[in-house]
Amino acid sequence: MLSRQEISGILRNKDKGKARSLFAEADRLRRQYTGDDVHLRGIIEFSNHCRQDCLYCGLRRSNKNLIRYRMPPKEILSVSKSARRADIRTVVLQSGEDPQYNIGEFCGLIGKIKKLDVAVTVCIGECSYADYRRLKEAGADRYLLKFETSDAVLYKKFRPGNTLSRRLECLAWLKKLKFQVGSGIMVGLPGQTFESIAGDILIFEKLGLDMIGIGPFIPHPDTPLAGSKRIDLGTVLKVVAITRMVTGNAHIPATTAVGSIDAVGREKALQAGANVVMPDLTPARYRRYYDIYPGKICVGEDAEECLPCLYRRIQSIGRRVSVTRGDSLKL
Ligand code: 5AD
Ligand code: SF4
């Protein structure tokens, strides 16, 4: 097992040849643990309302330049049906921490989506233990909650009013409730060090996560972090590769954020340890308002255009699209 020092050493090293061997090794391990199938998780960004004020995020409540929307449950169900018809076997229901969300109504929706025989992943932020339990009882299979950074000081600074310990407590609850749990971080936050990222990777392993999402921090013009330095793709890919080496059979998505800083960023991530892609199924008319960071790919498109493009990209690197639910390999 790599030590924190070894990991930060790899991240700091600028040698391109060494980086290429790292990606090749991660790719080999990815094939050994997960095979050549790429799992698709269809994301429905159903509400961009958020009561939080994270300094990095365009959905933060202080961003008054953003038009807010909330999709009606009926429409979320109809998008889920089209996902199933397109052989997408996981639906990710994602939103900001919407103050008006109604847990009872949401659980009813989950029950209906589950009848389509798809896995349901919920990604709506921090909730009470009781609410997480209701989601599980309603049939939700998985939960995504990134801890973003394991540097407690940075965490508090970037997520005012919140603490890392509370975040980790939520993750422990989700585990206890037997969700398949996904988490992850952003790479390149101002003030984040290689040591801190190395610590994040070791925590992925310690938490026994089923899925780990790693994306670059992309400065948003309507946030206090506008004008921050941008991280290079190579560093993000190294974090993906080391995460594969450290966590073995975790599911690792080639994130949309990686695809947004490089035209073939997702393909490169899929060749550096990743085995999952998360196509955006949000109807086109809402998409541009789920404005977490600038330059998000596929914003002008609908799922009908996105999916064929994604299939081509996956096949172009000699991989197959899975038609299974792609449950955790750690169960
Ligand atoms: N750049 C990249 N990713 C971001 N997120 C939020 N803001 C940004 C940004 N500026 C990610 C976080 C969060 C999710 C909603 O989006 O990881 O979990
Ligand atoms: Fe809200 Fe999540 Fe954005 Fe924070 S990162 S402002 S919780 S949507």
C-alpha cells in the first residue's frame, strides 16, 4: 500500500514518462478488477435550488444571477423511463440542497422509478439519519456525497456553516444503512496541497467507498473563487490513477468535469483507471441552469444526442458499454 508521502511524491513529480507508466499501471488494474465494461449512470439534475453557500459552486444561494428550476416528479419519472429504454440501468437523482424538497413526495417518486428495474442513486446532500433511512426504505440503492477535501480548515472555509466531521458522519450513516456509497473530491481547490490530496486518497480506502468521483475544481465567475488558478488535466488523471491503485475494485467515474477541461478528458480518465461514465439526462431546457462550473459539456444537447456520442467515445478506446446495473464490486 502506498504511503501518504509516496502519493504526494508521485503527484508532485512532473516527469511525463513516469505519469504515462502510472496511467498504464492503473489501466491494467482497472481491467483486472472491473473488466472492459463501462457502466453508465444517467444523471437527472432535478433541482438547482440550494440552501448552501459553498464558495466554489455556481448553485450557491448567494448567486442571484442564476435562474432556479425544479422539475416536477412526473417529468423526472418520464426521463427515468427513457433512460431504461436506452438500456441505462442506473438513474442518479441529483439536486442542490433544495430547502423545499419534500421527503415524502421524493420517496414516492423513488418507489415508482424502482418499478422500472433500475438502480436508484440519490445525491441531494446532507440530510438527517431519519431521512436517509426513509430514502433507503423507499428503495434507493446508492447515495453520492462527496467530502470534497479532507483538509478540515479548507472544508470549513469553502463550505461556510458546515464541518468535515459532519460530512464524514453522514457517510458513516449511509454505510450503516447499507447504501452503496459514493464520495469524492475536487482537485485544485485554492490552498489544497499534494499532501492533502494524498490524505484524501487514503481516506477513500479507509471509508471502503463503492464509488469515487474525482474532478478538477473549475472556477466559476459568479462565485468568490472566480479568477482562481485552474488545475491541469495531468494532475487530475494522476489522482484518478492512484485512486485505482489504492482502492482496487471501486467504481471510478470519468467525471463530466474532467470532460469539460479537455475535449477527450473522459477518454483519458477511462484509460487511467476509471470505469464509469455519467451521461446527463436532464432535459435540454433546464441544463444550462445547472451551472455548477463554467464550460460544462453537452449543455446545448438532449440525451438523444448525448448518448450516441458517448457510445462512440467509449468504443473509440476499445471498451464496451455495460448493460448491467453495475452494482458495487465490494459487496
Ligand atoms: N468546479 C468543479 N466541481 C464543482 N463542484 C461544485 N463546484 C464546482 C466547481 N467550481 C462539484 C462538487 C460538488 C458537486 C455538486 O459539484 O464536487 O459535490
Ligand atoms: Fe449547494 Fe452542492 Fe453547490 Fe454546495 S456544492 S452550493 S451544497 S449544490
